[in-house]
Amino acid sequence: MTLAPLLLPANQPADRFYRGGPRIAAFRGERGGAATGDHVPEDWIASVTTQAGDTAVGLTTLPATPTSGARLLRDAVNADPTAWLGQAHVEAFGADPMLLVKLLDPGQRLPVHAHPDDAWAAEHLGHRHGKAEAWCILEPGEVFLGLRTSITRERARELVDGQDTDMTLGLMHRREVAAGDTVYVPPGVLHAIGEGVLLAEVQQPEDLSILLEWRGFDLDGATDGHLGVGFDDAIGALELTARTDAEVDALISREQANGSVLPAEAARYFRAERYRFSGRQELDKGYAVLVVVEGGLDVSFVGRRLPLTAGDTMLVPYAAGRLELTGSATVLVFRPPIPREPR
């Protein structure tokens, strides 16, 4: 089956618990179809993942083509996983794309939280994935990443019960990030994104968060902040040991060179590449999500050509083959992990 790359419109779940969204609309432009409002801070790109507690919200609907009507990406991949993902990927991971990409526009600082790893998610929730993630910064600001001081499980529970925001943030490393930086967030690491940071996020395809604080946000953290297992068990998924300044800085890439922008340890979960070019750039065959950060380009594949401009997002099936990019642009390319062995 021959599949062509698809230009995707915005996919923004409504009424999220934190403010944001206008800068996604500005970034996307008229062609992106971004939602309006002040509580649509996330654009779920190429999503086969639903929002926690829902059976449909978050899923990407593919635009209609000359040969098929509009349908969910999840259904399309399940119908022909080899064409979408490639034989090696299917042998290793089944019909699971192993990937979710988002645009995030927090109009307020996010609460301090973390996500479980694969083993904890499987044991406690019966989920295949935990949630590692990485942020490709589009507009600057501050982030909070990892603990400066180790705490006990009992101390973590006190922070949850006390909801003392200043005390919780005071335990965290704080870093300024600039456009072009990349931040890798391993599972278990406590973190928060500051107000005003616009970013493209790549993550494992889950919506699993454990909250250490929620005061001032439109959510019931006491009920929804522990993934249904209770805080005493949920705290077991958190990294409560301190990270040194050097260890935190190692999670932040400030390199501008073309190619991978993530540390090697992230490759087991996903891959992220940045290409800044004027002229021609080739991309290897494989399932991928492209986000055009700036500029304009043409994407050539199997004898066809598709124009892209800043703010566009494109889904590339495996069957589309190698791509040739021509123009002057900065492009982020997100991919699943490389298949190594069946699991």
C-alpha cells in the first residue's frame, strides 16, 4: 500500500486544567486550524492516545484523501500497520506507533508533577508505557527539573498534603531555557514548565501524571493526582533523590547542530532531530512527525511535492519512503525508537 505524508490540522482538547492556547494559534497560522479560547494549551499531533479518563478525546482524525474518507489515525494504523510503521517496527512493537507529539503553550506555570516508568505503569495500571518526554523549546522561559535536595517518601506525602507551593518549588532546580534548547525528562523526575514557554513535546503515548501540587489549578488533585492508586503508592513512582547541577544540565541540550537533539538514554523511548538548512535536506525512510519551526520548504516523495510553511505539522508513514526537503527552514523531526528486538 502506498501512503503519502499528510498535513495535520490542530487537535486541541478543550477545557484543560490550565490556561493557554493563543500562541498555538499564532504559531499555526490560518492553515493550522487552531482552536480559540484560553484553556486549549495543548495540540496533540499524530495521536493514538486519549486524554486520561476519556475514550476519544485526544485522538487524531486524519483528513480525507482522494482514496479514503476522514478516519482516526488509530484505526488507519491498525488496518495496515506495516505500511504505516514498517515491518521491523511491527515485529518489535506491534501496531503501536510508540510516539505522541504535542505543542504546549502554558499560559500559567504547570504544577510540579512526574510520570511513571514502564515497569511501574505495567505493575500498577496495566499500561504498556510509562511516560518519558522531551521538550524542544520554541519560545524561552523557565523550567523546573529534578530535586535539589533528596526527600523521603514521608516528606513527599507532607508536600502533597500541605500544598505549599513555595516550599515545593524551592526544592526544585530552576533553569532558563532559550529557543532551540531541548530538555529531556526521564520517567519519575519531578518537573514543571513555566508560564510563557512555547514548546514542541515528544513523549511516550500515555497521559499519566502524578501531582505533587495543584493549588490554583482547575482540577481536583486529591482525586485525580495519583492515577487512582492513592498517593502512598503513587509516590513510589517518583524520583526522590537529588540531582546535582551537572546532572540536571546534562538533560538540557543547547546544541544547534543538525541531527539528534536528545541524550543517548532517550533513544529507548523516542528520537528527536532538528534540521536547519537552506537548500536541500534528505530524511530517512520511516514513520515520523515533522514540525516546521520557521521558514518554508517543499517536501518531495514518490514523485509528488507538498509545500510546508512555519507552523505546519506533517505525519509521514513508513510507506512514503525517503523524503527530500528543499527550501530554507528549521524543522523538527520526531520518530519512534529504533526497533531492536521483539518485545
